[in-house]
Amino acid sequence: MGALGHFLEREGIATSQISLIREQTAALKPPRALWVPFMLGRPFGAPDEPDFQRRVLHALLMLFERPTGPVLEDFPEDAPEGASHEAETTFACPVSFAKAAVDDGKLDAALKREIAQLAPWYDLAKKRRRRSTVGISGLGIEGAASHAASYLDSTPAAPYAGLSAGVALKRACDDLKAYYYEAVAAQPGNLKAGDIEHWFWHETTAARVFLAIQQVCLNSPDKSLLPLGRISLVPRSVQHALTEAKRQS
Amino acid sequence: MVRMADIPEWERHHHLDKIGELPDFGITPFVAGPPLRQRRVAIVTTAGLHVRNDRAFDPGAADYRIIPGDTPPADLVMSHTSVNFDRSGFQEDVNVVFPLERLRELAAGKQVGSVSDYHYSFMGAAPILALEPKARELASLLKKDGVDAVLLSPV
């Protein structure tokens, strides 16, 4: 992000940026930056908090009134209560990833059952929010599930829409995850971001499918699948917890 | 993000180790301009957002997508390749990443001059220096739209 500030400003366009990782921004020295103490993915603090978002935005805009730079200012407020991530605590615990009592050989059917069970909650979320972020793959949720689950077999589905196998699988998996996240957020309990992430990775069959796919990607001769195995399927926090659990066992 | 002191050591190392990989941009450019209440503002995000029927971002993509100002929030989706940031906030409320509605409110209150007709999105996982050609192109487009203030929003 700091690089874009340099590039645009060199061309005569004034910029003011949100900084999520202060130390990196301090090193890059962009023209104007507002560091915010919010979780990655939430540069304006919290969803459905328009007053708070407006205060962050106003502070960001006010940096245009500064006569000289570079400017790196700290936003003084934490995100509103209820917006904390809690990943530090949730993923510090040993993980089992085995709550769903399903044989590895039957993950495909279990995934489809789980998707069907979540459907009413997904539908409710979509109705309440009047939107859904599912749809990157263009396959529909059942199609995305079938495509992803095919990697559990010896003959994965062919890529679609002219994509590489890796990109096609990534989009199918992103759709699946968005479906689960949106569905569970509609359930009672007002789940925080960390709760949702914890639920997905610790309690769902989908996570078991993802972890199995990760191994397939790491061992595949198709190099387009390697990034999924390494970094773009399983979050660092989950990977770290798995590694620690394995080390301690 | 959360303060470095508050996150696990392994995650702290991950972020701090990246500092050594950052390019040296030399002297920071700094463009002066009119008061905020006279500025025309656009949002440029690196969240990998795009209109639902637009092309999704490929891994490492250094190009941008146009987000017309009249795009309904329901039409915005995200195809960022990273799995290491929260998406549940964006799924609930676009403005936590792309605060166009908040910007319009500030413009209606005369706190900023006007809101651009076009906004733009990159995918933040692109190699940092690969963004420069498209950023230069973007600057030219922003000038044609009369934009003299760009808000940069990462994830």
C-alpha cells in the first residue's frame, strides 16, 4: 500500500493511506498514513459501525490538510467492542480438527451434507445483508463443493473457464469458505471474527477437506497447485497451530 | 493491525521480517493541494475488490479493476489471494474495507469537495514494484476525473 502512495504522488496525485502494520509503513515512508490498531482485513475498524468508520475516514482525510510530509499518525481509538479477532487465544490452543466423525474416504458426502445443513442460515444471511460475497468461481455452491472435493479423488475435476487448475481450485475454495462464514454469522451468538474462523477450522468438515486438499496440492506435479499448498488455502495461524500440535505429539 | 506487542512472536516475526524486503523509495514525494472541503476524492483499495461480473484477480495480478461510483454494495466481491486477513467484516459491511458510503456522507456535509465518479482496486498480494506501471496509468485517469485526493485502503 505504501508503494502506491509513492507511485501516485510522484505523478502528482496526493494520497492518504491507512496503515495496518505500522512498522512496515514507517519503513516505506509514504506521503501520508494513518496507523489504525485494527485487525487485518478491517481498515475502517468494524462493520455496521458507521459513526466509528466516519471518524476513521475523517482522520484519514484530515492528513490532506498537513503542509508537509511524510506524515505517519496514530488513530487514537481501538475498534468498537465486539470487533476483536481473538485469534491469539483461539489458535494458541492445540487443535484436533477431528470433531466431525467422518472417515476420510467419505469427506465428499459429508461436505455436501454440511452445506445442505447450513443452507437455511446462508439464505438468512443473504436476506438480511441483501448481498452475498459467494460467486467468485461462478460454479454455484454445490458446483464449488464438487470441484473442491474432486481433489480428494485420484482424478480431480478439470479446470473451468480456461483457468489453471490452481486458480480454479482457489476460487472454488474461496466460495466455499465465504458460504460457511456468511452462514454461521447469521446464527445466534453474534460471533466475532475469531469465533467464526475458529469454528470453521476446528469444527467443520469443510476444513478437513481443505487440509486434505492442501496435501494434494503440495504433492501434485501441477505447479499451479503449489501456492494453495503453501500459502493460499490454509491461514498462517492454522498452519502454525498444526505444526505446534504435531511437534508436541 | 493489532499492536505488534499483542500478537504471537511467530506472527510478529513474519511481519517484521518483511521490512527487510521492502524497496527503498528514496525521498518521499509530497503533493500540496487545496483545502479538504475543495478536494475531489477517490478510493483506491488493495483488497482485491471488483464488481461481481468483472474479471477476478489472478494470483500476483498487478492490474486494477474499476469500481464505478454508482456500483451497489451488493455487487462488490473480493478475489484477493491471501487467506491471512479477516473477510467476515467485509462480508457483513462493504464500508469496513471500501468506505464509499461514509465518503458520500462527508461530501454531503461539505467536509470534502466531491466524490470521484470512479474508484479503483488492486490485489495487494502483487509484487510491490510490479504495481508501478498501472499506478502511473491510474494517476493519469484520476487527473482526467479531476481527482486531487486519493484514499488508499489496504487489508
